[in-house]
Amino acid sequence: MGGGGERVGIVVISYGSRAAAVIDALSRSENYEVRLYVADKQRNPYNVEHAEKHVVIPDLDVEKICDFIEANKNAIDFGICCPEKPIIAGVRDIVERKTEVAMICPTKRYAIEGSKASQRYLIEECCAEANPRFKVFHRTEYKSVGEARDAVWRFLDEIGNEVAVKPDKPAAGKGVGVWGDHFRSREQLFDHFRSIFESGSDVLIEERLEGEESSFQAFCDGKRVVALPDTRDYKRAFDSDIGPNTGGMGSYKAQEDWLPFLNESDREEEERLVQRIFKELRGSGENDGLRGIPFYVAFMHTGEGAKILEINSRPGDPEIQNVLPVLKNDFVDVCFRMIEGTLERIECVKRATVVTYAVPMDYGDYRVTYSGDRRVDLSGAYALKENYGDNLRIYPGSMELREDGATYALGSRTVCTVGIGETIEEAREISQDGIRHINGALWNRWDIGASHYIERSIRKMKELRG
């Protein structure tokens, strides 16, 4: 594992392909001999292969994670948490208090994705121009569903029907309903509102924004925020952006730090807005509670400038898979700098990357049911590495290694391939070649990073900007 040098023990809290990309980046360290301890949602074959010790915690319960770290703390230098659920549940607070192992993720107080309403109020406070018009419908304010409906109608009379309806609490990217996509009448809109409201969550209604999306991620050491290159994620299940929202079917990044339909000043605007939010949360001096990736921000670039759709407090999945394989810095060094408060610069190799996910037959309503074989064989994709070398990465996600030695697809996104190239098109071809060589009953989108898709985004931004 890793290069020579000092031995370092790292615990990784894992769910999905994002964690495999983190483990890959840590394992590639040239300055340290890396020993990995993985607390995993299932027996992910990649993680099992790379870990010194691997434990399965299906519910990612923070107390069980803490017990695993406690049992191995003499060998562990620091930990990194990839999924949001343990971050929101305060994994860092508990682990640091009980074991004194430093964790790379925000504390519970700064797990900003725990409440979309709180985010809107925070943005209103420090950069109101980046907020869409919105209203929070608190469950406690309405005696009945009828009363809530009257309030919804009044708000729609004010801002129009073209809105997005969101649960206050996180729903893994899938709880959002949008006018024109998920409902086309006020009755259908209210059905969506009601399903969230009756599930026990407050509800946000926001004006629907017209524009092009980008994902912005940044590392933070509590003193400063260091931005990573922008990426573009594909949330909808099927080609041409139709079908239900998913956790993300793939993503791309260009050679530059900004996307092809944006320019350098758009990128600077994103950084400015995030810095203002950071300063608001940091206060004067430094705020160690923000360590990690406290800002994974979904921006919508509109005719009126950049608006913030939402902020997450962890690495994006699939977006971090676009970035970690092309990091110039030793990722273990980056982690130590985040903990020590000495993070200054992050550099990436000037390459484009495309991530494509292959998913089970019954994911995203592709099939209503699938009762066939769920075995997945990645050996054909791994064999391609002889042609592509490090320009192809294969990161298993919702997959498990079973007693029979075979790997099986579970319910969520099974595996992603990352192509790295001089151009987005070249990276896309490598990523798709990897996907085609996976043997199993899986499906995927074929238009991630496609040139016609990017050209459409460029045209749209030109139109919006007049």
C-alpha cells in the first residue's frame, strides 16, 4: 500500500464508489506507507482488498463506528468520513471525544445538509442574491393539511407555479419535485408536498431556476477554503435527462477548473459566494469544526448570475471521483494539512475526467422488478487497464463480495468507471469502454459528457445571458 516513508493508519467510513475513490487516492501516496481501516456498509470488494481491517456496519451507526476506531486507535492516525448520514449524526464529535482520533469531516453543528431550511436562512444572511425566492412551511404552524394547502396556494399566487418542492431533511437527492418534470398541475404539486409533509418533515417551496448546473467542492482546514475543479453531475436516470432523480448517474470535468459552458469569472463568482458563507460560519480567526469538505455546493447559473440550489457537507458522489484521480498533491499530505490547519494549495493535473455509473436493473425504475442473477464480474474491465493504465479507474459501489468468492450487485449504484483524457470526449470513451467490459445485468446512461449535451449547455448559457 502506498509508497515508502512513514507508516500511517487511516480509518475510512465508507458507502459507495466515492469511498473507493478516497481509498485509491490514499493508497497511491508516495510519501507514506498507508494502512487502511474501513468501516463499511457492506463487503465492498475494493475496500476488502485494500484494507488492513474491514468491518461491516450496515446502518453506519456512529456508536458502532466509534467502537471499531476505539479497538484500533493505537494504529490509527486519523479518519475520513465519506457518506452524509454519520456526519449529520455527529460521528466526528463522538469519535474525537471518545478516541481522540482526528476526523476529516465537519462536526455535527456544521453538517449543513441536515436542514435545507437552515441553509436558506444562512444564505439569506450572507449572500441573499444567491438565494431563489423561497418559503419554508413548518409543520408546527398548520393545524391541518387543508390549512397548509391554503398557505401553499397563497405562496404560488405570489411567485407562480414554476417551483421546486423539497423536504427540509436530506433525501439522498431524491426527495425533490420540480414543476414540469414531476408535476404539471397544482393538485399534483400538492400531492408531492403532502407526501413530504405527512412523512414528518418541514417543506420548502422555491422558485424554479432556469440555467445550467455545476458542482463546486472545496477542502477546508478551518482557516481557509481551497476550491477543487468544478464538475457537472447527471441526476436524472435516463439519457436526455428524463426519468426520476437518482443519486447521480455520472459526471464530467474539463481540463480547466471551470466547465465548458462557464468561464473563469463564473468560477470566481462561485468562489466568492462560498468564501462569504465560510466567513459567516467561521467567525473571526478559525473554526476547526468546518474541517473536511464542508462545501459541496450545487450551483445553478442563471441569466441573473449564480444561485445556490443546496450545500452538502461531504464529498460529492460521483463528483469527487472526477477529482481525486487527478490530484497532483499527495492526498495523505492534504489530509494532514486539513487537520493541522496548514492547507494552502491544491493542484490537479490538467486532464478531463468522465465518471459513468452502471446500476442494477431495478434502479431508477428502469425495470419495476428484476428477479435474475445479480452476479457482477469486473475482471473484463480490470483487464482493460493493460491498454489504459491509470487513465481508467474502476470503483465498486453498492456491491458485495460473498462467501462464494463472487461479487454481487445490491440495490443502489453498483460500480463506476472513471476515464481520464486530454479532452472530455477522450475521457468519455475510456469510461464507457470500462462500462462495456463489465459482465452483469446492469444498465447505464450513454450521454454522460457527450459533446451534443455540452454544446446544448453552451447554447443555453448564451441565450440566458442575451
